Amino acid sequence: MDREILCRVLKNAMKAQTIVYIYNDSTSKDERYGGFVQLVTKDYVVMRLVSSAARAAGYLIARLDMVFRVDNGGQSAKRAERLYYLNQERHEGFAVSTFGNLLVNVLMVAMDQKIAISVFLDQDEERESFNGYVRHVVKEHIVMDDLDNDAESYGEVHFELASIIDIQLGSSDLTNLALLYEQPKRD
């Protein structure tokens, strides 16, 4: 998708505070993220995600060069917007520096504040997602503790910054993962 047109559509949605749907996984063209655009830089978009039930669903930081489609307007978006406001939904605040590389900044905030995140990677045309905690960020190399749904560690995952398609944080699934991780197990 043309970057200039993409940025214009996203910035207009940000200004109007309307829900948009973005598609950034060309291997699964039915998968999309919906929400309010919070920030558009020359390389990234930050969205306040809204679930299909019109609830606050955390944040998404996505690479613009991976977005191949944006849906703006439409009945499902208008319905979600209306329900979001009628339910008085609010996203928790999330601030990150836009100076430098936004992905690195998000990873550093997640590491420093011990925030559980989900990272979606593209490695040699194979897509996979990891949930857990960032342990190290060294130049372009990231180390993450990969956790299953019960907060049990699969071990460390090492990957390069360039392989990141998007990062999610603040969703109810990630909040639950953090709760399980922080609580000692009872036998």
C-alpha cells in the first residue's frame, strides 16, 4: 500500500477519533486489528485496540511497511465506536518516546517496567507470535522469555529487531499472563 496514502488515512482517522481496521499479515488475510489510531510516525502506527465486543483491548505498535490494507468507516466500525463510548471504555495510559526507533523504545519500556507483551515475528516468511517478558535489548538483538498460557516458560527466544511485525501490550490475555506469572503456584 502506498505509504503516503496509508499515513493520510491513518492520520485522518486519528484526528476524527474513528475506528479503523488494519491488516498486516499477508499469510492470513482475514486477520485484522481494530482500534483508534493514537500515533503515526514515518515507520509505525500506534493503535488503542478495541475488541470485537467493543472493549478496550490494549495497544498495538505495528510497522507501516507491513500494512497492506486499511478499512476506514463501515457499519462494524461505527457500531464498535458507539458501544465503546456508551460503555465508557477507556484505555490505560501508555506513553513512549518517539525519539529514535519506536519499537526499541517500546521494548525498553516493557523491559524496564516488566510489562508482558506479545511479539509477532516474520522470520523467513514464517509467522509466529511469542508472549512474555523482554529480558535484553542489545542493538538489534532482542531476548525474550517466552511463556505459555499458564505462564510456564518455554525458555528464551532470541530474534532480530527487523523481524518484528508488531507488538501488543495491555490486552486482557497479557494481563492474565502477568497475574499468573507473578503469583506463586499452589499445589
